Amino acid sequence: MSSQQISKLKLVLLLISSYIVVEFISGLLTGSLALIADAGHMLADAGGLTLALFAINFSTKPATPQRTYGFYRIEILAALANSAVLILVSVYIIYDAYERIIEPPQIKGTALIIVGTIGLVVNLVGMYILKGHATENLNIEGAYLEVLKDTLGSVGVVVVGVITSISEFYLIDPIISVGLAFYILPRTWSLMKKSINILMEGVPINISYEEVKKAILQIKGVTGIFEIHIWTITSGMDAITAHVVVSDPSKSQTILKEISSMLENRFKITHTTIQIETYHT
């Protein structure tokens, strides 16, 4: 991860952290579960960002004889932990909302509108900062989705504030909270699946195993391929190992360079280990 990406994560963390206390206290004072829920999600986001930054710094440590790939996977573990916390928070919000649906509390709508609007601005700024890097790193993708979710949460808080200001329909607060939780869960689950896929050394979701195999077989001089393994070391760092059969051993180095170049340019696979094989008939 570049220093620019790290700086942007730190800036978003500062923005979110500066707003959490205000939102949580406002939720307690107004009795709004929507505000408390949004503060809880933002707290989880801040924790996730802190964990991500720690993991990023830790992952820059040099490789050792025991950990030959270095500490890159710390970033993926951080993303997995972050998604797990978000799922737990969402489940708790649904549980708490159920109790409030049975006995809805009175809510101070005007305060919700003010606090929710401030939160909306904070989250929109955070989204703008991260948007350009959301597809480059799993932790940044997670952070972007979390800030997007918080933005929708702030919109929900404003909606609750407006409705409770003009009516006594206090059920809107837990209803909005449940809606936000169910919106968050599938996206958080998606992030968790990506993290688990990397930890299980599955084929990257943006790469087709069959297309890679076909592309290698199309290179002149290649007559076969077997024992293909494609996996992700960390976000943006994919690797492959394979045994490639060539018809002319004297052209092995030329074929090897062509395969490596093709894999990097077409599939963005930068860590390549190819074993050249020859079959004698």
C-alpha cells in the first residue's frame, strides 16, 4: 500500500473518530436507536481502520526464514476481523430494534436532524477521500463500504428526525435501524468471503483459472500444462505456480519470459514460478 493510501486512511479515521462521541452522546440524550446504531457502526469502522493501519505498518516488516512471504497476510486478517465485528454489531442492532418495536421510546427529532446532518457531511467527505482507491486494496475496499454504510446510516438518522418531528410515529427509528442492519450484512458478508478466500489460498475472484490455463497453452512452443495453483498473497499481489510442457527445450527461457510477461500484462499476476518440463516420446 502506498504512503498516499495510508495518509488517506488516517485522515478518514480522524474524521470518523472525531464524530463518534458526539453521535453516541446525542443518541443517549435523544433516546434514538438510529443514532446509537450509527455510532456503533462508526465505532466499529474506526476500530477496523485502526486495525487496518496497524496491519499495514506491520506488513511492511521484512520477510524471515520462517515467514518467507513476510507479513502481508496481516492485512487480510485485519479485514476478516473487521467484517466479523460488523456482523456482530448488526446482529445486536437487530435484537435491540426488536425490543424497541415492542415498546417504542419517544425521540427528540430536531436533535436527530442536526446530528445526522453533521454525520452525513463527515461521511460524504470520507467517501470522497477513499473512492479513488477502493478497488486497489481489500482494507480500503472495506473502509469505503463501511463509510458508504455510515453515509446511508446518517441519511436514515435524518429521516427518523424529520418524521418524529412532524408526527409521533416513533416506530420509524427501529424500522430504519433494522433496514440499515440488513443492508450492511450482505456487503459485510461479501468482504468476509473475500478475506476467507485469500486465507484459504483460493483463486482470486478477478481471475479465471480456465482463462489463465488457456492463455498459457496458446503460447507458441507450449504443448501442455499441469499443477496450476493461483492465489493471492495480499490485496493486489497475486501469484501462480505451474508446470509447463514445451516441445523444444532449447527455447525454454524464451517461452518462460513470454509466459511471465503475458501473466503480468493480461492478468496482473506479478509473482510467477514456472517449472519447464519436456516429455520424450
